[in-house]
Amino acid sequence: MNNCLKLTFDSRKTALAIRVNQPVELPNALQQIGLSDSRPVLVVVGGASNISETDFLRIQRLFVEVLAPIAETLGAYVVDGGTDVGVMRLIGTARSQMGAKFALVGVTPTGKVALPNKLETDADLTPLEPNHTHFVLIPGSNWGDESPWISNVATVLAGNAPSVTVLLNGGEITFQDAFCSVNTGRLVVVIGGSGRTADILASALTGNPTDDRAQELVKSGKFQCINLIDIERRVDDLGEIIKGLLATKE
């Protein structure tokens, strides 16, 4: 239990965190912070600090009207990178705005994040997103170290329940996240039109590859693309698609 922490943010919101060193520790570690039930898992990966304001605003509706409500309806776990930027801020804010109860689990490298209420914080460290309910603090001093851990945490949390990864926008590390999901057999839903990596993957899925990694990922057969333009027209339909993927075990 020495690795368990209770984090209190400036907003007075609290979260439970646990430090882990090896993937084999995850089942026990997650149980220690109250995450022991097998439930559907929604993994969110994509744009972080480099997401543009335009892309941020365009995809905001997806979180508020689709992803957060689905997680709440299904009682699902949501797993992401846990920092207060990009898609992780969007899902945290959406959860807070709707007063949702679903567990929002951030998986972050200890060498890159600033824990709340520390008197001295390195300017190079990134704050944690304050609307998350749980954090898994993993070893690492580089962004991307968390990629396999995010996938492993999702696998352990899901157990026999279904899980799906939603990929929006993103940079180089998002390719790593995608490979990690594919390597564990998890379907990745790419939101085309959300920018950068998502658009590269969407292009490859339509037969126009511009990146070798995208081509390799598409060959896995574990990708499905939904275009952002369709989201704006058919938000309910998108919700039903993702809900269906999480409601039925393959």
C-alpha cells in the first residue's frame, strides 16, 4: 500500500494514484485503488499539447455528446494519458460538465508529470488533468513510455469485457499508441478529419497511404474509420457505433 497516493487538486477534486514498476503488478495495483471489476473499457489516444485550437474546438463536441455519455451509460472505464492537455483535457472536462460517475484513469510516466500541491514543480513537468478519478504512475522519463502501459491497463481492467480505442488527431506517439492497441487485439476507431495522425490513418484506410506505419497498421485489420464530418451530421449514429462495439464481446 506504500505506493498508493491520494491526490488533491487546486479545485479540491481528489484522485487515487498508484505507482507501479512492472506490468505484472497491474492487477493487484488496480485493485488497491478500487478498480477490480471487469467492465467495458474505452481507450482515448491522440493529440496532446500540440493539438491546434481549431482541431480542439472541432472535436470537443465528440467528447461532450458521444464519448463521455457512452462511458456513463455503460459504466465503462475510460483510460488515457492523464495529463491536462488535448484529448485528455477534453474527456476530463466533458466528464465534469455532465457530472458523470465513470472512472477516468490516466496512465502517466513519473518523470514527465507534476503531482498536484507540490511546493516546487519543475517547469518542464506537465500537470495532471484534475477531473480524472485515478492515475497509474509508471516508470519513465519520456513521452511514449506510457503507450504500452495504457494498453496493458485497459486489458487488465476489461478482463472478459470488450474494449475499444478511439484515436483522434495526434502526433508521433499516437502511432505508438495505435500499435500497442493493435498488438493486444484491440479495435481502433480512427476519427478522420480530426487532424494529423488520425487523418494519415484515415487516408490509409481509404487506400491512399502516405506513411509506412499507417499502411502497416491498416493491414492489421483492426481499424475502423469514422469521419468527423459525419460526426457533425450524425452524432447519434456515431454513439450507437461505439456503444455497439463496447456492448458486445468479439
